[in-house]
Amino acid sequence: MIVRFFHQMGSPRYFYGVAGKLIPWFMVSFLITLVLGLYYGLFVAPADYQQGESYRIMYIHVPAAWMSMFIYVVMAVSGLISLVWRIKMTEVVVISSATVGASFTFLALATGSLWGKPMWGSWWVWDARLTSELLLLFLYLGIIALHSAIEDKRVAARAVSILALVGVVNIPIIHYSVEWWNTLHQPASITKFGKPSMDMSMLVPLLTMAISFKLYYGAVVLMRARAEIVERERNARWVQELVQEEAK
Amino acid sequence: MSTLSLTSAFTLLLKRDMTLAYRRRSELVNPLLFFVLVTAMFPLGIGNDPKLIEAVGPGVIWVAALLAALLSLDAMFRSDFEDGSLEQFMLSAHPVSILVLAKILAHWLVTGLPLFIAAPLLAVLLNIPGDAIPTLMLTLILGTPVLSLIGSVGVALTVGLRRGGVILSLLVLPLYVPVLIFATDAVKTAIVGIPTTAQLSILSAMLVGSLVLAPLATAASLRISLS
């Protein structure tokens, strides 16, 4: 049963159909959680005792940062699957995720810098998290650049899968070395707002936003995957039938 | 099947690459010259205050080493790719990762080792105190092989591309960050006079780790690039 499911999901045509049916569900639940999360985060949740209202950017910043790492792991896992079992659909997932991941990383950096201006007094500090997030953005950009440089898209997908795997081995090393470097060179110049065990009234909107971003990622990755499939399989009969149907 | 043992295949490949490098001696000097030039540019850019130069010295030397390694990386598989010998390595009965390791070793002997030899001179130019120079050399001998090893994965992925150079730096430089951090920190700590075993141990760990993993990733990448 499960084997059959995976077998079917490996077929581009079947995946295309299922993805098409799933996208509206993802979109609708994304919008609902987004509205709920934003409303509770921006209007209902109490202001922070230290940072006042400006902490509210956290409801975008933190989920975006989570997503930036989550998507990289998804890419590495699907990269591994596509290298080992040569499943076409996981290759498509690797590629489709890269741009979304890079966007979330950029969003986390941009909101972090906006948040840093009132809190730390400057747009950018060489804080450990900011720095490793920046390096993560470079890793994403490298993946996108490599993929666009290789003509044959199946070869490109496999090359990118290896790169994602090399990256995922290195990310913890990079992260901890940056953290080490930071503690040595910038002792407590930043007043991080530690981790005051977060109140439920703040935590619930935050988690809602995190779920919302995940749903968004799901919807976008399926859309991109569908586009990628149609492009790759443009000579297949079912795609041509599909195009003719659309044309009618 | 080949009757050549793995060890002799390794040494033969190493000898071949070294001979090829020796025949093109003028190219050999390029990374070294680049290393010295970049290092010499920094005092001109930041001013001749000895204290300032001393403070940035280790970082400057290591960033220059990083760039010199990056500059020479592209040549690692290029000529073998163009004349088809790389495909013959893939067809050989021996594990590709070991053959790749021979090529990486040759590359390091040609480009990494000269940096190591030139480093004391540059350290003197940048006011790094004599006591810290052995540490600088230790970090270079531990760190530059890591640069060649990690770099080989990036080269293997981009060898088939016409303009792989820019992409190569985008792929490889973020992965060089840990080496840069620990190596420069070791030298800075040595300047202050504190023991540097921690940093050197971590650099050694990186060397061992990349020695084991990088050839495998490089071999897999080469197979993809040649497919």
C-alpha cells in the first residue's frame, strides 16, 4: 500500500495531478493561519516589557529563520533520496525548494536587520546568528547558480543534490565556528533578550505563523514542481494532451 | 582487468601530476605571487600603523591564502577534463575517490605548500611577532589541505561548465569559513601568548574529516559532471 503510494508519487504525471489538487488546500489553510497569526501577533498579544511594540517583527522574523533551515534540510533529504534511488520527483523538489529557501533566508536577514536598528542601534552586527544566516544565504545562492549554469536539468538536479548534502554536513560546523568566533570577538556587546520563557499569548501566534509559513512553502513548492515537471516532460504525450485541453 | 595495485596507481598518478606541474613552472609561481601581492596590498589600503597591521595580520594572511587557493582550484581537473583523461580515471578498476585523492595531494603540493613556505616572510612583513610564526605555519599546514579537499568538490561540480570560476567561488568560499575562523584565531591567540591546542585540534579534526569525506563527494560529483 505504502510502497504503491510512493511508486505512484514517483511518476510525474500522477504527481502533477495530486499536486494540482493539493495546492488549493495548502493555499486556503495558509491564508487562514496567516490572518489568524498576524491578527493575534500584531493586535492581541501583549507588548514586550523590554522591547515594547517593536518585538512584533518577531512574528515574521523567527518563522522565516526557521523556514530557512527547515527548507535546507528538506533539500538535503530529497537530494539524498534522488541520488540513491534516482526518483525524479525528489529531484524536482530539491530545485523547487532552493528559491523559496533563499527568499525566506533573505526575509529573515532583512527583518533581522530592521529589528536590529532599534534594538542594537545598527542595521547589521556581526552576531553569530546573523552571520551564519548570511552564509546560509550564500549556500542557497550557490545552489541556484549551479543549477542555472548546467544545461541538462537532470544532471543539474543531481549536481545540486550533492551540493545540498555537502552543505548540510557543513552547516553545523559553520554555525558552531561562527558562534565560537563571535563569543571571542564580541563579548556581550549585544543585549540579546535571552530566552525569557515565552508567554503563551506570544507563543501561540508565533507557532501559528510558523505553521502558516510551512503551508506557504508547501503550496509554492508544489506549484514550482508542477511547472518544472511540465517543462521537463514537455515531449511526453500526457503533457501535450494537457496543453491541448487547456487551449480549447 | 588492470594488474596495477592501488598503491602504485596512486603514486603513478601523483608522479604524473607533479611532472606536469614541473613542466609548467611559470604557472607554479602564479598562486604564490598572488598570495604575496594580495598581502602586500593590505597595508597600502589600511595605512602603515604598525599596531593596526599587527592586529589584522593573521586575518590578512589567511584571507589571501583562501583567495590563492581558490584561484588555483579551477586548474585541478581542467586539463584532464579537456583531454579526456578524466574519463579514463572513471573507467579504471580502482576506486575513483582514491585516484581523486592523488590529484588533490598533487594540487596541494603545488599550490598549498608554497604558501606555507612563503608564510614566515609575509608574517614578518605584517609585524606578526616571531613567537607566533610557528603557529601560523602550523595552521597553514593543517588548513591549506582542507582548502584543497573541500575545493575539489566544488571543482568537480563545475568542471564541465564554461564559466565555472565565479560559481566555484560562490560554492566554495562559505565552506571555507570554519577553517578561516579557527586558523586566524589560533594565530591571534598565539600572539597574545596563550596555548593554541584547542584551535589546532579542531583544525586537525577538520583535516581528518575532509580527508575522509571530500574524496567521496568529489568522485560522485565527477561522475555527474562527466555523465
